[in-house]
Amino acid sequence: MSNSDLGLIDDIRAASRLMVRELGFMEATVAATDYPPSAVHTIIEIGIRGPLTAMQLGEILHLEKSSISRMVRKLIESGELNETADPDDARIKPLSLTAKGRRTLAALHAFGRHQVTSALAPLSERERRVVREGMMLYARALKTWRTVEERMEASS
């Protein structure tokens, strides 16, 4: 690996760490809520995708079953989520947003959009597109790498 490659990699790692901190993911709660990042992501994913099971959430969020169970229980108790039994299989319990959950989702979207809009405001339209494309490429590359790693671990 050349010094320029190492510099590029270290710059990307530094930017990733800074983004995590600036987005508030080092805090106990995130996005102007009283919830930890995993709960915020749960509300957003169910809001975007529709009802999901705890197992589906675990796959999407890359969390263990026990972590998902505790977090889902807290979100149900706080009135954000509703758990129902699947009419065809009572063992399947889809999770959906309650009215409170939909209000929280709207507040999360408003917070996130304001945060991104404010951050992008000083950039030109071209720079905004570069940010979007770069982030999308990097996110896809990370997902591809994780998927390959998981397959390699499973086949070992």
C-alpha cells in the first residue's frame, strides 16, 4: 500500500469518525429525542418500510436478538410501537408505528432534514451532488464489504 493510499484511507476514517460525532451518535440519545440511536433507527425504518418483525429489524440494523428485544419492548412501553399477531401465523408479530410513533417519525425527519440542509447550505449545487454521490458510493462499498465478510465467516 502506497503512502498516498494510506493517506486516503486515514482521511476517510477521520471523516467517518467526525461524521459519527457530529451526527450525535456518541451521545446517549440522538436526534433531539430521549432515545438511543438504535431506537431512532427502528422508528425510521418501520416508518419508511412499514411493519417489520423483530427479526427483520435485527437484520436491517445489524443488532443481536437480545438487543432488539429489549429496545422493542421499551418502544412498545413508551407508546411508539404496536405489536400485532400475524393472522396466518401467531408466532410472527409485526411491529408498526402508533400515532405517537408517527409523530416521533415526523419530528425525526424534520430534525434530520434541518441538520442536512443547514450543513449543505454553504456548498454549491455541484458540491452537494458530490457529497451525495460520495456518501452513497461509500455506504454501498461498506455494505458490500460487510456482506462478503459475513459470507466468508459463514463458510468457515
